[in-house]
Amino acid sequence: MINSKAVLMICGGSGLKLILEEELIMVWWQEKPMRLIQTNLREIDATLDVDTYMQSLEKFSANALLFNVGGIAANYPSELKYHYVNPFLKDDFTGKVIERAHEKGMKFIARFDFSRLNEVHALSNPDWLYRSAEGNIVNYNGQVHTCINGYYQQEYSLKILKEVVEKYPVDGVFFNMIGYVTMDYSYNFHGICQCDNCLRRFTEFAGHDRLPLKADPNDPVFRDYAQFCIETVKELFDRRVTLVKNINPNIAISNYTHTNADIYRKESGSCMYFPLPECNYSATENVRTVTGSWEGMAVSNAAVHFVDFAMRHSAVSPHLTALRLVQNLVNGGWLDYYVIGTLVNQDDRLCFDLVKDIYRFHKEHEHYYTNFQSLAEVCLVAPDTKRPDSKKEFNGIVRMLSENHIQYNLLNESVLESPEAFEKLQRYKLIILADLKNMSDVAVATVDRYVEQGGKLLVTGMTSTSDKKGRPLGQVRLKSLGVKDFTHKPKTQGAYYRIREGDKSKMNGFESLDLVYLNGDALECKLEDDAKGFLGLIPSCMFGPPEKCYITEETDTPGLIFNRYGKGETAYIPWGLGAHYEKMSNHGHARVFLAKLRDVLGHREQLEVTASPLVEISLHEARGSSRRLVSAVNVSGQLGTAFHEPLPIRNIHFSLKAEREPSRVHALRRSGDIPFVYNDGQVSFSLGELDLFETIVLED
């Protein structure tokens, strides 16, 4: 309940806060990580017995529930003319579930999707709909794509929201597909909407008399359109949030964005068209990006049960679902499990015992995972872009950090332009920019200032060579990197970087390794006078036939650049080291990365781990105390595209810096004390065996 003494309400990216005359009350979604079950109801599920439905949730130890209440189909008796009511609805299914949920102490989040409208109402209101370049609508199984600039989304969606939040005591609302929907469920791309409403608003916004027909960053009309989409999506979302909060400010807003939301919803899901094999660290990435970027923001990362849209009734591997859930758990995110239908009518239930076990464990130990913070001293900036090469670079860096047990947080690149950016960067000893090509002047200045004030910076790829909109500027704009100018070297086969004898005197691990291959674009950089180059470029050498496979040319063009800037230091690799590792996982590229981190920049971890690269480690501290949590997740179950039960990993050793000796070290999963040794500011202990995951607690 909201205290009657509230004098000021703030609703924004860090969640709803009430500033009181005497105290600050934490709202429900910030109190602790929840155990959410999302059941995306089919029309026929409205016939299910409510008690049976609720009992299924209790068996999973859920304390939060999310399902579709309105939009595509109303699962309640709506009185609005253009709100299509589920034809299988017998009574007020939504109302009954909310009542039962609250009786059991569960929170209820109502899901809405206004991206499509049933043809019963859509076809009689053509100006509400998306239009292709040919003027066609998209009618998918009787559900017609709407346009966010049409009346249905701009006005009628608010009527639906108002009806629901005034009628029911919902605890939260979640908006699905809030943007410009140009693709159907079969992944058919229909193009940029060309409807009259879009043209009118775009002309008012940017002055253009046409809409772009394709996504071309080199087209100034498209660049303006991209910004138009961002601002119009935000404007409509903010109007919906305002409506909900004005009715009940204690309703949490959940969405795939941080702006004006309280719960950042993300998904770890599979797709037939995603690159394979799947990333081991999807859930870790999703949770850490939110917790590292927006303080006070709850993060609910859904472990998606099904394989893909067309395979909604078949589940992914039970062990993949389990991995996603425990990565949520150990990083402080909500547990979030998402199915089509309900828990009662799943045709593939093989993961149920694993999910129940993880949820039950969280219920018993949730206080350990509440109100804690990461102790990582390295921060990797996560790209807020869908540019595939940038994502590959990022993924490769994540893998090298994880496999070498280097603690890292993630910071969404948009935060680099925020007023608090410099303060956030200063919390870390080392910042990593992974091929962050498109950077604003503000972001560039903030990063340079961080280095100048004593920070360490590790950079790869074409970072800072284009502006925020993607226009190439022909220079490395980060002054801290020590680059005067560069020549772009397109990808050529047979190229390498030589690790020279002088390089080996500064970089460890290359006694039996003299070069690494280059199979991508690179920048041939000219350095400032004080900058130092490592690794000599071999532009291209013959690779066939065997008789011709020898190197004929070597240069001093550096593949790694070290520079001192102000009180800080930088190491720059002007090529896609991370993307190389993501592609082939070559040991040479990993060694260059580690040498850059440890030898060139001198980074040392406060937690030293002796374990297989297949163990993912995270280190947290409980706020307000010196209790520390060391969590280990076993990712050994992946083999190609398959996820099997992870193999037991034995004899994992830890050594952690500690100002004083802990009173107790114990494991949560195995429920027992762990022997430890405290000596000279280090506490050392071991984990005898790791199955799926474990958290070791070091008490004050």
C-alpha cells in the first residue's frame, strides 16, 4: 500500500519511488527478485478451471504471474466496442485469477499487445492499419497488423488500458511489441510502414515528403526516420505509462526498455534463424546489462520454454532452460519462466522438475540474492545496436572474460550519454569498448575524461570512428587511444600479426606462439609520439599450393597500441579480436586478449579462481554488510547445438581478497560449511564438486 504521507512521486527509469515526510518506502518490485511464471494464454485456455490453474503455479513456488489480459483478445468481459473478446470466455477469467492470486500472496501482471487487431474490427477501420509499399495490409491468421500512428494504437489502446486498470487491482502491466512491427510470425519482412498516418507525422517531424523504403544508414531520410521511430515509440509508451500511473501509481510498468519502466523485461529465447550454436551466457548478459546500467531497475529475464514461433508446443532442452534460470538467479535477476498455454497443458514437460527445483531453491534462499551488488572491477559496454558485427565482437569478449573467470559488469552504451555516465565509469578500474563504432561526441568525451582521471581502457575494432547515427568520420575520435590517423584495411586472406621478441618481453604466454591470424577488417594506424605499438602486421602471405606457403613481408603496423593519457592508460586493438574468438575460439586470440588485460594494462582480479573455463563465476556483496557471495555456474553441458546435463566439475579453488577473516564460509546448494584458510589478506577455500550451480557465502 502507498503511505498516506507521500508528498512527491517520481516515476522513471529507476522505478517508482515515494519520497515521504519521514521515510522512503520501497515499492514491491524493488523489494526482492520475484519468481515469475508467464503463461501466454491461448483462446481455449479461458475454459480452464481457475483452481487447477492456480495449483499449477503453487507447485512451481511462483509468487508472480503474468498473462495476456487485453489487446489481441480480451480475457475478461470488455465493454469496449472494438476490443475483441475471447470467444471461449465463459465468465470473468481474469478477475477470478487476480482474486485467487492475491489470496495466495502472488502479484499479477497484466499483459497487453496492441500490435495486431482481429479482422472483425480491423477490416472496417483501414486507417488504423500498417501498409506496405504496395498498400497492402498484413493479415496473419485473422490478426491484422496495426500502425502505432493510427487511431487504434494512439487512442483506443488507452481506452483498453483504462478499462482494465480501473476494473482490476493489477500489480503490474506489461506491453508486448510496442514498436513498429514490420515482420510477421513466419519472419516475413513486409517493409517500412507507408501508411498516411506515418507519412503525415514523419513530415511534421523531419520535413521529408516521403518515407524511406528500406533501412539504409547512408540515406539521410532513413537516418531521420530511425530517430522518428525512437521518439514516436517513446511518446506513445509514455502516454500509456502516465495513464496507468495516474490511476494507480503502485502499478509496476514492465517493458523491453528502461525508459519510464519499473521492470526491464528481457528474454533468453531460441530461434531457427539465430546464429548457432546458442550463446552460453544469454541470461547473464541480459541481467547484468540492466543491473549495471540502471540502479533500482528490476530485471525479469524470461527463460522461453519453446523452440521458436512455429514450434511453440516443443520445448528447448531442459538443461538450457535450467542454465538460463540459474544465470538469472546468481546475478540478482527475477526467475522468469515463459510458456505458451499454461503449466497444466504443456505437451513437453521434461524440464518441469528442474524448473521446480530452481524455483524452490530460490524460495528457500531468496534473502541471499536480495539487495546485493556486483563486486566486479571490469565493465564491458554492451552495444545498444543490432549491427551484427558489433554483437559478434561483444559476444567474443564476453566469452573470453567468462572463460578466464574475470569478473565483469555490463553497461548499456546509451548510458554513456547520460549525466551520470562519468560517475558510473569511475566505479571501475577498467572499461572495455568492443568495436563500439558509433559514438556520440558526449560519449567520446566521457570516456576520454575517465582515462584522463586515472582509468584504464581496453578497446577493439573501429570504436569511435563514426558518429551516433553511423556516419563515418575518418578518425579515431577517442584521443586517449593515441592514434593520429588510420587507413582502413579491408579483409584479406592470409594476413597475420607477428608477436615479436620485444612484444614477448611485455606479454606473457607466447613462448611457443609467434603469430595470430587476421581474418577481417583492420585499421592501419599512425600513432601519437608517446604511444607504443605491439604486434607487427603481416599484410597477406601465400597460402597455396603448399610449396608457396611462406611469409614474404612483415611490417611494423601495430595490432595492439598502448598509450598513457593523463593519469590513465589505454590498450587498443584496431581489429575485431572478439569477433575472431567468437567465430573460431582460437587460443592465440584469447592469449592476446589476456596479455592486453593483464600484462599491458596490469589488471589483477580480487578473486582468483582455479577452474575449468566451463565454470562461470560471479562475485557479489550484500549491501549494508561485508557478506560476500561467490557463485559458480556449470556450462559444460553444451555440445554443438545440444544442451545436455552438465558434467560434474571437481576441485575448484578460490582465493579472495578480504580485509578480515570471515566468521563462516558455507554452500547454499550443498548446505554445509566449507573449510577455509585466512592468511595475509586472502581467504582461500575450495568447492569439491559442482553440478549445475552453487553459491558459496562468506559471512561477516
